[in-house]
Amino acid sequence: MVRLIGVSLLTFAVAAMAQITPNNAGARNVGQGNGSQFITGGCVNNADCASGCCADASSVGVCSAEAAQFQNGKNGCNFVDPNAQGTIAAAQAQVARQGF
């Protein structure tokens, strides 16, 4: 019983420390503002996301379903990236590295 509790606490601690990062496959859609980004893709504001929700994931925008905007450490929709130009430039560089 004690081992089971210890494992449960460890699992919770690891999950709490896990940081959400945008899916690089959506780099092309970052900053487009046309609602073409899929859930888990990066965003600079709500206009990027097909779901209409750019969630703050530790100061990084990640498109999210509205129902999941507070899950896994996200801080809700309506994130506006204060470094949007830098984020867009990094996404464009990712697209160049990927070749698609």
C-alpha cells in the first residue's frame, strides 16, 4: 500500500513538471492569423487556431480546445505572445529545417 502511494505521488509530480510544447509539425501555421492551426500547434494569438483558443502554456502559445484550456498546466485561452515576431521567425526557421 505504501509503495502504491509513493508511485502515485511520483507520477503526479512528474506530470505536474511536464511542460507543454507546441507540435513542430504546425510551424507553418504560426502567426498566419487565419485559423489554420490545429490543436497542439503553436500560436501567437487566438486567430491562429482553428479552435479559436490560443492557450498560455508557461508563456508559450499552444492551440487548445476550449474545454481543455486549463489542463496540463495551461493557463487558459486568449494568450497573446508579447514576442510574436520572434516566435514567428523561429517557426519559419523550423519550417526551413523541416523542408515542409
